[in-house]
Amino acid sequence: MELIAEKDYSRQVTRFWLKEKRGDQINIIGLTNGQLTATRLNALEPVAVTINPLLEMPMPFAADFLAAVAKYLDQEGIHPESQKLLEGKLMASERHLDDLRKHFDLLFTKTVNGH
């Protein structure tokens, strides 16, 4: 799933949809009359229909809303892939530094003892 956000500066609102891609087919999730709707699109064809947004809110409120959602997700332990990759790289760097410390401790001990 992917979040689609569109800012309408003329009305000062931000609209949100969810996009689900399966092969060449794309489903855009919106809301019509209080019901979730999935509009199926073909990835190779232009969009010829208007799809109601899943959520629409005043622009200044949207940024605060998204920040609150991000904070909630962080508290729940749900993180974006980019953060997971960064955490993995950090863990690998820490292990590498531990290995280097052990190596230099061994070299230092050998040098001091004259071996």
C-alpha cells in the first residue's frame, strides 16, 4: 500500500487515497457515502474517472495530523523501510567497530609485550 496525498491550494485542503498495486492493476482506495471503495485502474492507461478521497482535511491541519500518525506508529514499533535499513546499517557499523576494537586491543597487547 502507498499513501497518495494531493494538496488543493485553491480550497486549502489536502486529500488522501491509498494505492494498492498488483501487477499492471492498481486499486485506488477512497470513500464514497461512508463506504470504502476500490477503483481498479490499469497502470498503462490514463485515469479517466474521479475517485473520491479516503480523507480530506484543511491543509494546516493535515501536517499536524500526519505528524501525530507518525508518532503513533513509532510508539507502536511500526517504522518505514528507510528507517529499518538505517537501523540495520547502524547495527552493522557497531559490530564492525567492536571487531576493530578487539583487533587493535590484540595488536596493542602484542606490541606492549613485544610479541
